[in-house]
Amino acid sequence: MAMSSSSSSCITTALTRLVHLTPSSTPSNPKPFLSTQRPFFTFFTLKSSSSSSSSLTSSSVKSSITMSYNKQLAAAKKAASLAARLCQNVQKGLLQSDVQSKSDKSPVTVADYGSQVLVSFVLQKELPDQAFSLVAEEDSGDLRKEESQETLHRITKLVNDTIANDGSYKVSPLSEGDVLTIIDSGMSEGGPNGQHWVLDPIDGTKGVVTGAGNKILVFGAIVFNNVHVNVRRGKMVKGSSGLNEFLRGDQYAIALGLLDEGKVVLGVLACPNLPLESIASGNQNALDRAATGCLFSAQLSCGTYMESLDGAAPVKVHVSNTENPEEASFFESYEAAHSSHSLSGSIAKVKLGVKAPPVRIDSQAKYGALSRGDGAIYLRFPNKGYREKIWDHAAGYIVVAEAGGVASDAGGKPLDFSKGRYLDLDTGIIVTNQKLMPALLKAVQDSLKEEVLPSL
């Protein structure tokens, strides 16, 4: 069987570490924010040696190093790509009436449910011999209501059409009952034991822009210098009034990760509308010419790769190597309701001296863009009392970490995905490269002493 260059590199890296890892002492004052989550290598360092007989004192390290997630990664890429295809088709004809309301007031569309069904379906088909546990955003409660029967019918048809057009699975069409059952297979609580898939079926479905006293829905647009860049259609528009200015060139991501014993071991981000070229400059001419549709994938100790959703060969990516904070650019959420723009601005402009304006982009697409060096910093500070959900960060976290990035909460603690459906954080999330993290963390902590986040 042919082996991809990324798989071969991953195996070589694992074997090299298995041969040359030797025990080292634990630092007396470890700095957790410098960890890129290599949980199995925390107390081991690389050492040059002419002998291949170096021994390891930890059997858990040995078993983890030789663990391969290649099969799961291939299944995840297949699942996310197929879900992206459904979302692209839905997006073209989506009407505002398709948006339903959830208890947390975030939008739910046919694409959310259809994406979750497809991902769950593909994973179970591709990995039939593995126990299946999925922590996902949606459940079938709303779809079981009488008034939702037409929506359920549409979801079922879209899922069946996507499966049939793909041609990989020779199965009978799913019934509406099958669809409801598959959706509810995502109700796992996760936790520190065993393997759990973590899914946000369509992350970044909503952005609200105020213009001339009215609101328009903008689906995850990118903002440079207060100009909203529709990178899918290549048009730049000011915040204008009225629902007729609905922008269909939205940014979103199908975000799928895998936890093993509470640690994120692989992640996939399918970003249908993200340009294959860098979004860092906001150069409209470049964006006009750029093809869109990115698939980011990462596996523990194997690096992060980007490829086109059309199937081009993957290329390895790396976070920005910027060392000077003044030269860094930073990402933040499009909506101020998702993250405090004033706090992010204070940290970047006042504390760090960042000169570039913020790049505002919703969804985990910003994790993908960060992993390839489009920006150097990502800041997220939701309202006090908000609990971050693991599906909003798991896939993006490892995509950045395996590209050489670092993520922590405001206290400098690594993100812990072993606590169930929610992250246990100290005020927000900060992501950057290893060189910038010490200065960024200090700036964040100093700013939090001066500015109190609003409560929910």
C-alpha cells in the first residue's frame, strides 16, 4: 500500500524519538505556557547518540510513541471533506428561514445537522471495529418536534444525496429515524478515559454587523481596517444596512478532533471558503485571484499539513516565526459579543506595541490561518462566566500546536480537554508562537488587572 509523505515522516519521527529519547530531570519551575502539548514527552529530552539501544524507563511513553493514528486521521479527513461538500451545497441555496434558534441563541441550520450526520456516518463506516464515542454540538431534540418535520426531511435528503454522489458507500438510503439516531450518537460526555471524537459540525455560522442603525447577517466574514472582505466572491463592502445585504461568502469550518485519554491526538479543519493563499495582507487583488477551500490536518508528533479540499497534495505548514511583538499581527473573533475587542486591542496596541490592525474572522478557520503563519497571535476573551466548549477549540488547538504554536488560558495553563464537554479555563484563550508567548502572557495578565470583562 502506498504511503503518503506525511505518514512516512510521522513514522520516521516517532521511531527517531523512540531510539534517542532519554530521561531528564523535571524542571524545578516549569512554565506550562511553553508546552505545545506533547503530553507523552514531558519529562524526556532529545539526546544525540551513536547507539540505537537507548532504553526508556516509561512503558507508557514507549506505547504512546509507537501509537499511530493514521487510520483515524484518514477517516477524519474523509468525514470533514464530505461534510464540507454538503455545507457548500447548502450554503448556495440557504434561506434565512432555515435558521433555527437554540437555547444558547446561536444559529442552527440544515448544514449543522447534515454535517454532523455525515461525520458520524463516515467515522463509523471507516472505523467499524473501533468503539465510537462522539462529543458533538447538536442533538435531535428540536428536530423531533412536529413543526420541524420539513427540516428533518430536507436534512435526510441532503445527507442521502451527498452519500450517493460521493459513491464511496454502497448503502440503502438513510431514513429520517436513522438521521435522528445518528445525530444523537454525538451526546457523549467525553472525559479522561478512552477515545472520544469531538465535533463542531459547522463552526462560524453567524456574524452581526451594525450599519446605518440596522443589522445584517454576515457569515464569518474577514475584516481588515473596518472593511469587510468577502473572500469567497472577492468583493469588499462597507457595513451597510438591511437584510438584503446578506453576504453568502462566509467563513466557517467543520472542526473534528480526537481525544485519547483526555489528550488531543489529531485534528482536522475543513474551511471551504478560506483562501489557499495567505489572508495576512488583506490585499483584495490577491484575494480576488486566490482559490478557496482548505483542509488542515494534524496528528500528535507528526506536524500540521494543509491541502486543497479539491484533493491536492498536502504541504507542511508552520506558525509565524515573528519574534518582535510590534511586527506581529493578531486575530480575534469577528463579533465583539464573542470576545472583548477592547481588551484585545489594549493588549496588542498598548502593551505589546502591535502596529497592524486586527484581523477579525470567526470560526476555527483562524486556527488554520494561524498555523500557516497568516498571523502571529490569537486572542479570545468572552464575557465573564462563559464556559468554553471543547468542540470550539479541540481541532484548532492541535492544528496550531503541531505547527509549532502554543496555546494556554490567561493564567498560562495548557488547555485541558479531559474535563468533559467544557474547558476549565482561567479567563480566555491566547495562542501564539513560542518566542512571543512570554511577552504576550505578561501583557494579558497586566491588562486583566486593569480591565474587568463584563458578565453574562
